[in-house]
Amino acid sequence: MKSVGEKLKLARLHRHWTPQAAAKATKIKVEQLLDLENDAYNKFASPSYARGFVRIYARRWDWKSARSCPNSTEVSAKRKMKALFHRAGRN
């Protein structure tokens, strides 16, 4: 099963967008956008920031919210991100 980040990347590639074009459309920095696509949520200041950026990016591809992102619900996304932050030494 593909992760949320992989599905976001596939949506971008399907539209033949570069990371720079997606960053400009979403107003998310290229580095952060690539972190989302690589499921590197631990690189964000907090899980709240990561969730917010996932929502912004998902809405760009006409997904209504993070809940409608394939393979994700808000609750499980929170748990996954908290676990990633915990493993990275962030609380």
C-alpha cells in the first residue's frame, strides 16, 4: 500500500508538475514539499505543521481534506506523525 507522501508525489507527477511548480501553487517551500512526498514528517517543527501542509498539498489535487487522502484518516495520521516525531527525538 502506498503512503500519503507517495500518493501526493504520484498526483504531482501525473500532472507533469515539477516540485517548483507545485511549491508555487501551494505556497509550500520546495524542501518541505519534498519532505511531505518522502513522508519525512519529522523534519517539520511539529506534527501540526506536517498535517497542515499535507492538507494544503492534498487540496491542491482536489482531495477534500487529509481525511480523503488515500490511505489516511486524521486520527491515524496523527498517530503516525507522533510516532515519527518520537523516534526522531522530538515531542
